Amino acid sequence: MSGRESPLKTTLRIDFPLGDRLGPGKAQLMELIASTGSISAAGRAMDMSYRRAWLLVDALNHMFKDTVIERQRGGSQGGGAVLTEFGQTLLERYRNMERRLENALKEDLDWLEAHRNKDQ
């Protein structure tokens, strides 16, 4: 597949002890919270309920020693949410791991693409 990227994709999911996971869904939620400043807006953008988004935020905050996402209360505009410095670093490192994984597996993905049954 010279010069073109394989349509095959890898997915990075890190399984922590006791069932915690860090994967593309939580990473996307963190990105959307960073860009919208809102857990509910991020959840809506991902077509999930506020409760589900809040549970994922809570899970992220309990997975690490440092807080990932801080909720901001009140004010005339209501509350909001922001990624902490640790949360920003976590997201950057996760995205970097995804890129490294994709690069490391590029030859194998190209080989799989060249040999897959494209009628399936």
C-alpha cells in the first residue's frame, strides 16, 4: 500500500487492575471537556447522557493519584469542567501512545490490508 494509510485501525485500551480502563472513549471525553468546558456538552457531543459522562469523569478521577477533571461550580453561567494540568498531560501521553502504536504496527497493518478479503 505504498504511500497510503491502511484503512485498518488499532485501538489502544489500557486495562488497570480491578477493571479500570483507559481507552479512546475516555480520551475523547477529556478532549471534548477541554474544548467545551462542560461535562454535559461533552456527553451530548458523544451522544451519551450527562450521568454516563459524569460516571466516566468520576472513574477517571479515581484511577489516578491526581485529579484529571475538575468541576467548577456556580456562577451566573452555571458550572463547568476543566482538565487539570495532570489531565492535559494524561491526554497528551495517551494520544502519543496511540501514534506510537500505529507507527509500530504500520507494516503489519499494511500486510493485513493487502491480504484481507475486501468482500467481507
